[in-house]
Amino acid sequence: MLDRPRFGEQLCYSIYSASLVIKRLYKPLLDEMGVTYPQYLVLNVLWEQDKQTIGHIGDTLSLEISTLTPLLKRLESEGFIRRERSPGDERKVFISLLEKGKALEAQSLCLSNTLLCSSGLALTTLQRLNQEIIALRTNIVKGIS
């Protein structure tokens, strides 16, 4: 059994605090684009594959529908997305990008570049770190399922 690591050495805190710092780094850029960080994440999911159900977006982002719905309503009111009920099953709501949402994809490329420059790390190092964090998350999810 491992000894309890000191607070600043705990992986959970390192990941949590890194996430907070990244959001702080992104905030001025996202403000310029007119979206919040959670809205940016939703748009990312749609940039990879447009026209998805709310349920699928929620599963992808690990967000509850009750958390996701207000984000989607705001994105819709700002003209980034469209919500439409499935004609075959009214319980299903599809989310699609509008032109304003599609156009934001190119503008958002500055976020990755800003993170790369601010990190002081090589691109390959960041990519390897990301793959390791993904593997960690996947293994933890498997363990709690």
C-alpha cells in the first residue's frame, strides 16, 4: 500500500488545478468568441460530428441532460446551434451547427496554439501526456462501471 502523497503531489489535485489554469488561459479567447468553456466543449463535439442527439453529447462530455440543456439553449439563442425534435421520436432532440457555430471552429484554433505556447512543452510531449490522461480516465471508468 502506498503512503498518502502530500497534497501538492496528488494526481487528482494536479489534474484538477491544471484544468482550472487551462480554463483561465482560455477565458479571454472564449470571451472574444462569445462562448463559455462548457459551450466550447459542446461545439467541439459538434465540430467532430454535426447533428447529434442531446443524449449523445451528454454521454461524450459526461454531463447530465439537466446541465447540458441550459448550455444548449444559450448556444441556440446566440445563433450557434439549432435544436430540433426527431419527427419519428419526439423524445429525441438533435443538435446541429448553424453557420455561426461552424465559423467558430476556425477561430477556436488559437486555443490549442495558446496552450502549446504557454505550456513550455513540445507538442509531442503534450500529445503523449494527453494520451496518458485518456488512458487513466478510461481505466478508471472501466473500474467503476
